[in-house]
Amino acid sequence: MTTLRPLLIPAFVVAVIALAGCGKQADTSANTDSPAAPAKIRLAAVPKATTHSYWKAAEAGARRAAAEFNVELEWQGPLDDSKVADQIGIFNNLAASGLQGILLSPTDDKALAPHVRTAARRGLPIAIFDSPLDATAGTDYINFIATDNKAAGGTAARTLEALIGGSPAHGGQVLMIRFTEGSASTRLREEGFTAELANYPALKLAAQQFTDGSMAGAQRVAETLLGNYVKNNKLELAGVFASNQPTAEGTYNALKALRDKGVEVTAKVVGFDDSTLLIQGLHNGVIDALVVQDPEKMGYLGIKSLVEHLQGKPVQAYIDTGVSVKTKANTSAP
């Protein structure tokens, strides 16, 4: 009688079967993983400057949009608005870095134009904000988000005329402290102010001068111009207009210095943009009104426009973000 022996399975075979079973379980587990999160859109924003509170507000708006629309955002710009060559270098470096789009506020409408055209021909979408570019919308850049600066300059002139009243002192002479020559936004603003002022025969633009783009430079210009109208310890001007934040801050410092020296100042003063220093000027009576833009809205809508363009959605060619007028009566103390 034959004895049946138990079937012996070699140990290495058992190990192979066990490993195969484990591998199968691992594959099944991998198939149940959740899908990967969508990749972030890589964009950059290049402002005219990075030091003024105006540009910090624009950055806050851009970063709010970046968080909302899944954007990895690089914010990089020159220290101040006069550094045209610095901005060109920053823009060109970013344009060559593999980004999907750039939001730009050109320091000089003509100097930046050829660089934007080159980037656009390579397929890089560019949105312009705050200040216009001497280029073609829809071809060289996708859209423009900004204040209607010519209209805003007119608002500043009407505000100043209303403050001065119908019987202006000192022959209705008005002084205008301008920004740098290459800045298209302030140039349009100053043109709008001059054109509207011409509608008031009792007022006349007595003098105007460009500055170097900095608050300190504007203060030096304002001190010189204001000094020309100080007679018998009185400032013989009916009004003063300063066309943006650094020019308004420099003008404020110059006017405050005159007052501190005991010079009688009755001129009404309208500035453009706001800051802690300018709001302080409203509340201490050196400044009478500020025409204020919405840079936070510009930054937000600029990033939003780039995202929508990349998603194949239509974007508005021009978006006017508007202005408001601040006075001591409607503005809290800083």
C-alpha cells in the first residue's frame, strides 16, 4: 500500500505569492487617490514704484486677486517712479522667466512700449494698469485698468475753484506742481486740470514745473516756486494743485514750512492721491482737498483680467476705476 505524503511548497514560492498579493493591494490603493490640485497660474506685476503707499495699496489688491484665482504672483518694481531703466530691466527679466502673464504700470509710456511689443510678439499676455502705454490695445497688451486721468484732473480744477470762490484773492493766481515728464497718467491729469481751469476767467495758471519723481525733489521745487510769491510775509496765491502722491507730499511739506516760519498762507490747496501724511494735511488745514484714486481696485482687476484672458474669456479693453474727493469733513483723522 502506497503512503500519500503531504505536498511541500518551497518557501521561496510562498514568498513570491505573498509579495504579489501585497503589490496588488498597493495598486488598488493608488487608484483610489484624489486627483491632484490644479497648478497655480504664474503671473508677475511690475508697478512704477514700490515705496509709496499708493503702490502698496495696488499690491494688496493684486495679492487679493492672486489668492482668489489660484495665482502665484511676483510683485517687483523700481524703488521710485523715476527709475525708468530699472523698470525696463525688471520687465525684460520677468518676461524671459517663463511666466504666463505680466501686469505693468509703465514709468514712461514711450520707453516701455518696444519692450512690451517684443514680449507680446512672443505670446506673453500683458495687462496695463494705472498709467497708459504708447502701444495698441488688443495687439500689444490685452487691456488697460486705470483712472480716467484727464477727467480726474478736471475734477481737481473744479474742486479748487469751488474752494477759492467767486472773488479770488491775489489775482486768482494758481500754481501747479507737476510730476515727471515721462509719466503719461500725471501728464493727462495735468492737462485735464489746465483745460478745466481755463473755464474760470477769475483764475489763471501763474506757474508750473516738473519734479524728479520723489517727495524730496517735489519739496525743493515747491519751495522755490512758492518763494517767488511770498511778499510782505504773505503767500500771494489763490490756489495750489499737486498732481500725485509724492508731489502732493512735497508740496505739503513746503507749505507747512512756510506757515511754521510765520508766512500768511490763504491759498486753497488740492492734492492728488492720499497717504497718512496727506490726510494729516487735511486735518491740520494745510491741504483743503484730495482727489483720490482706487489703486487697490486697479491691482485686483489687473490680475483678474490676466486670469480671464488665459482662460479664454473676453476682457474689457478699458476699465475706469474712478476717483473720489476727500476733505477734512468726510475723512477720519490718521
